[in-house]
Amino acid sequence: MMILQKGKMEDGTVIQIEDWSEDYSFKEYADTIGAYPISKIGYVGQFKPKKGETVRMQYNFKSTDEADKAFTELIEGSKTLKDFETNLYDKRYKDCV
């Protein structure tokens, strides 16, 4: 995995465009956004997100252009992570943000 671009949302959440295509042949180039928000709720379990801790969220897109557009919208503040809930890889933790 390569990190291609890093940024910060208005609320301080760090986000980055990631390229997993060299690791996984089914992935498109730079089609993933990794986000690191502070979890708003906690889950029971050793490896589950805890309230108030940074959690990694992965958002998968159909193309580089789609991921890049979402990244820009997140940085500019015109969209939030909730707006991209359908792209969230692990939807069990959608309520963290």
C-alpha cells in the first residue's frame, strides 16, 4: 500500500488517498480513502473501536477520479464521512463517525 496524498478535514480528521493496486489485483489505482476520526461511540470487544479513540475507516471507490473528488470534498468541508457511508468498507462501525 502506498499513501499518495494526505490531508485534514475541518474537524481535524486526518484522511489520505491510498493505492492498494500493487497489493491486490482487484483494486483500482488510488481508489481508497483512509480516514482516522475520533470514535463517537464505543463497542464491546478487544479489537473494536472505543469511544474517544482514533479509529481507521476505509472508504472504497470505483475509480481514482471518484476517490479524488471525495477527498477534495472532505478537505473543503462540503461533504462529511457520513456522506460516503455507502463506500465504507466495514459498515459495522458506521456509527463511529
